[in-house]
Amino acid sequence: MRSYITPMKLLLSLICSTVAVYAQPAFEVASIRPSAPAGDTKVNVGLHIDGARVSFNSLSLKDYIAFAYEVKDHQISGPEWLASERFDIAGTLPPGTERGQVRAMVKNLLAERFGLKLHTESREFPVYAIIRGKGPLKLNTTPADADTDTVETQPKTPVTNVTGGGSRNGVNIDYGAGSWFAFANNKLEGKKLTMERMAQTLARFEDRPVVDMTGLPGNYDFVLEFTPEDYQAMLIRSAVNAGVVLPPQAIHMMETASGDSLMTSIESLGLKLERRKAPLDVLIIDKMERAPTDN
């Protein structure tokens, strides 16, 4: 018996497909342009949301994917140029847009303008796990009910700024609302960071993902101090993780540093950094264009 599509079924199908299309949040207007070349001594990156205006500055395609899909960069598997091709995106939000829809808008923009297609797989990774040490915790805590919580705990804040800078002298990220970290002068200083964000921060400077397994809630202030050799190696590692091509001498310096001062400094806080294996969801990039379609 043949199955026919009645006019009513066709009408319902068209209505449903139209709703599905228009239900996808999208920028009213969006422009994508290659970022200006980074200077020899300093580079600035960031996200700024002010009213209906959204701007991303000097982020790599890998950064945009990580933002849109709410994953870490080590959970993205694709061509190496994902970390090196950088673009500025400026967009206008439709009236009534909720802040949480911006990620979905970026996701749709990547699909439309870069032809992004991907799928998810679970893979086992060697990781560093942050766990509780045997001694007492020596972390300065920020009260959970303070009005200076991190940006994520205040989604209704009218303006959100996440900005960062880096040079041969160090790296810094300002998450807004008093939450930040600075990596300079042989130390890593964090202010009002959750343990998960502390793990994310350390992962920028390490050769494997860092996972929070402490179960500790709240925000913390901390300082980790390193030997000059370990500090320099971590600074080089952060550049490698960001897709920067470095000379063999720098790679050798990175690979020969002991890293002992990081372990010792972590333990001074009552924590421990332990090598483990853990399953992580990974985004597998099936297709993506290196440059966007025209604005």
C-alpha cells in the first residue's frame, strides 16, 4: 500500500520545518574578519557583550568552537590550523535575546559561515587530576553569597567582559566581576576562581588536560610559585597550546624542565596533582572551511 502525503500533512510539515529554522537563535547582523597580526611583544584577546552588541577579538577557530559547545580545547580534535587561524567577530543581538543564547548563535554562525560539521566521541585521555591532599586546605575562600562571584554565577549582569593579554613576560585573563588570573614573575596568581576554573587555568600551561576531582565548591584565591626554569617552560607550553610555532631551542627548554616546583606549590595549598587516565567527550571535526564565506 502506498503512503500519500495529504495536503494537511504537507502543511504541518512545512510549519514544523519553518518553526525549526526560525527557532535557531542567530545574530541579526554578524561580520567575520581575520584578526590583525599579533605584535612581537603583546597580543590581546577577549569577549565583550554590551547591550545588543557582541564582539570577539583575536580568537582562534578552536576558541570559538570551545565557546559555542562549552568544551575545553583539548576536547576538540581537528586540523592544526584550528588553533592558528584567528578571527574577529562582531554581532548584533535581536531584541529580547537572552545572554545564554549567544553560544548557540556562535554555533550556528560556525555552521553557516565555516561549514562546520562534527560529531562526539568518548575517548580516554592521560590527565592531571587535582585532588585533596593529606594536609589541611590552605586556600583563601570567597563567600558563596558575596556580590563579587564569578561571571558564570551572575548571568543577569548587564555587561560581560572576558579579556586577556599575553606576551613573552606573561599571560593574564580577566573574567570580570573580580575573577582573574595572572601568570608572570615566576608565579601563577588566581583571584575568585572556582576549582574547575583553576584546573582550566593550569591546563593552559601543561601537556595534558587538568581535571578538578576535589569536589570543593565556592571561589578561591591562591598563589603558586615556580622555579625560573619551570616558569619559562610553562610559558612556552602555553604558547604551544595556543598554536604558536616555536624554534627547537624553546621546545628543548620546555621538555627538559622538571616541573617539580608546580607539584610542590600545589601541595602547599593542601591539594595534589596526580597523573591519571579519564574518559572525556571529544568533538571530532568532520568538516570545516579555513576561511568564512563573505560577510
